[in-house]
Amino acid sequence: MSQEQTQRPHLATKAELIKDVLRITREEDARDLHAVDVEVVLDALAEACAARLAAGDDVTLPGIGRLKVKARAARMGRNPRTGEPMSLPPKRGVTFNAGKKLLGRIE
């Protein structure tokens, strides 16, 4: 395998996303947003999504995709240290399905 295939993609940080949002809004709307305003909105969006998902609702993020709560059944797993079988309880997880607009941008 080449180094290009094994290298992980860059993980955008919250600070980088804030800078991107500021750059885009300034280019398109000429609005005078500040980094703290964008950070407040990102934090509020995360909190609102978490609350909706905790209530069992799906969350649609227009132009991005959909977050859904998915029930995961109990299953048998293995202790990674000892290799012994262990019972894993049922739990809920979150899945993300990318929307058409987002998929169209990355193809």
C-alpha cells in the first residue's frame, strides 16, 4: 500500500469550521459575523440535535443529511485484553445518511 492510501484524512476542528463559516458568509452575504457568534450557533445546533435524538426524533440538516437513532441489539463480544467472550448489552447509536446535495459536492 502506498502512503497515500494508509494516511488518514484531515479531521477539521471546530475552530477550522468556524473560520470556514466566517469566510463563506463574508464572501456571499457581506455580513459582519464574529467567530463567537458562529461558535454559539454551532454549540446550539449540537445541543438541539442531541436533545432531538435523545427524544427519539430523526434530525434533518438541510443540504447536509439526516441523523437517526438506531437501536443496536445485545450481542456477544470479546474482551480485547483477555480474548474472553462477554455479553454486550443493547444500546442506541446514531447513524448519519448524507444528503444528495452533500454527496454531489464530494463526487
